[in-house]
Amino acid sequence: MSDVQILNGDCREILPALPEKSVHCCVTSPPYFGLRDYGVEGQIGLEKTPRQFIREMVKVFREVRRVLRDDGTLWLNMGDSYSARFSGNNGYTDGRTNRSERRGPGIAGREKNILGMPWRVALALQADGWYLRQDIIWSKPNPMPESVRDRCTKSHEYIFLMSKKAKYFYDFEAIKEPASGTAHARRSYKTPDGWDTSKGEGGHGQFHKDGREKGKVPGCHPKSAPAGSGIKANESFSAAVVDLVNERNKRSVWTVATQAYSEAHFATFPEKLIEPCILAGCPEGGIVLDPFGGSGTTGRVAIKHRRKAILIELNEDYIPLQVKRLSSVQVRLF
């Protein structure tokens, strides 16, 4: 039976003890910078400056890269933060950044600036050796309401797809999505009833084998220019649409509603959000790692799709939540 290993402790201490090249992919959502205090000493996310936070992220994911197989991937979900006023309470008002950072020349800048933390972390990881393969937009149709009047309500976060090597495991077939209803083939062909789409005015008419024209049907030929015309032919596009298809390669904007969770955990990402990450990034029977296990969503989705999982969680109060959510599977506590 598939199982989940739950490891209670600081991922910066536990990850170095895991075997090298032992997991297939990592799917995780670290604490966002300055957003919440989880009440645990040594927690990541309440560093005094963004630079300190980024430094800790690099340390964590350097170890994740060591633990990943050479064909492994990292799927990193992260939201952003804004700089805010100093309150005197450890330098935070609404859990953002402190006065010295606000007044200084650091990357947080002046009050009300968006910090750009997802991209700063992603680029720092890229500089540390990761291949930054894609930025995926998590579009939320039901975002958290905001009272702001000088900008739009935030309704998206990022998922960064990163890899350890230039070539890696990625099962694109497993996450194909339905093609749009406007798709049509561009191949010239003869239909079973004798109609030929390869002829006609401008290449768009349909003629019966007896010479009768059925009518113009757009999109029957590749969008390629004749040889020698001096116009570049879009051969990759033509190859992609040569046949009528019902499915297409998954797009980079994922619309997934946030998912309510009644237990005592502030931030749980929806199961539907990480299902594509696990299906594409980990083969059946493989191991998924989450160094910020939280309520156990990664483990739950991994087991649901016949993968194994390793969850690391600093806050011991969340361990019972994980066990409860994974009660239908074999769970080994360490």
C-alpha cells in the first residue's frame, strides 16, 4: 500500500538527513514573507527583511535539489506581500515589513510597494542552479475580499515549475485539458461521402468527386506560404493543428477556486491546484516531497493518485491535522 511519511521538525534540519536523489518531485507552498505568525520559534516567513527571507528559501531548496532525482521537478506556489508601516511590535503592523526596510534602500522600498517576492525568490533559485522552466498563474475566481481603493483586488498567485536538469520527467499527456470549441483541422482530406477539402477557391472550397462544389469551409489548409514566396511558413503551428483534436496541452493560467478548510490552519492550497503538478511531475508509484507540509494536502493528493509522499512540518500542532486528513491511507510517523 502507498504510504506517507510525516516528519515533524524544521525542514532545514530534516532535509539534509534525507537520501540524495530519493524523491521524484517536490510540490510545496512555503510561508509567504511577512504574512502570518504561526507561533513557532524559528519559523520561516517573519525575517526582518526580504533579503533574509530569500536567503532562507535558497537554503531550503538547495537541499530539495539534492534530494530530488536528476529528472525531478519543483512546483513552488507563492504569493506576494506589500511593504507597510512600522508598529513597534517586532517591526510589523499587518505582517509585512519593518521600518528600517521601509526607510532604507533595500528591495522592500517605500510603504505600499508590492515586494515582488515570488519572482525574487524564483530568480534567486535560478541563480543558485535551478532551471526556471515556467511561471504558472493561479487565477482565483473567489479571491479574498480587499478594502483597497487605489488598486485592483488581488486574485492570483504563482506556481513556478523548476527542474534540476535541462531534461526532466514531465507527463504532459496526464494533464491535457479539453480543446476549445472553436478548434478545427487544417489537413486536406477526402471525407467518407466523397467530398474533397483539398480543392476550391483559395483552398477553402469543398468539391465532390463528381465536380460539384459543396461550399467554402475555412481552415482546411495549413497556414503555410508556398515555397519560394519569401514568406516564412509556420510549420510548427501547422503540425499542431493538422488534425481535429478534443484535448490540448495544458495552458499556463489555471483557474482554481480557493478551498475552505475548517481546521486550525490558515493557508491550505486547493487539491485541484496541485493535482496537475503531481500528475505531470511524478510517475505512479513515485515519491512527492513537501517540506512545508501544513495540513497535508500534498500527501492527500499524492495518495489519491497512487503516489507516495514525504511531508515535513515544523508546527507539531499540525501533525494531527495531517493524520486526520490521511486517515484512509497507511501513515508512518517518524
